[in-house]
Amino acid sequence: MEHPEISEVNWIDDAFYVEETKYMWKSVRKDTGKDFLFALEKETVIDMTRWYLKCEQEGTLQKYTRIVNSGIVDGKL
């Protein structure tokens, strides 16, 4: 049985919901229950979350991500 507060959430694509915070909008994933992405506009956070989850499902996320700085220091300090 789902918690009453969770069952009242308007799930988008049965994967996440969007909630307004003090300064912006955020998405919360259904599988983890944790805050996921943030944006200034509701539609933007919905679009970004859908895109990310689609890439994650298809296994294509690595095509759109890169490591900017690995944090490894070569040589002696």
C-alpha cells in the first residue's frame, strides 16, 4: 500500500513528478524518491527529466556527457 501523500502525486510518465520550490521547479524520481533536476520553469524541468530518463533507458547518456576535470594531480606537489 502506497503512502497517502505519495498516491496523491501527479506522476509524469509514471516515472517522476514535478514540484515547485521557493525559487524554482524540481523533479523527483519515482524509483529513488530523491530530488533529481532543477529548472526555473516547470516545462523546462519536465522536458529535461524526460530527455535524461530516455537517454538512461536507451543507454545513450554517454554520448551527451563528458568529464571536464578528473581531479587527478600528476607529479609531486
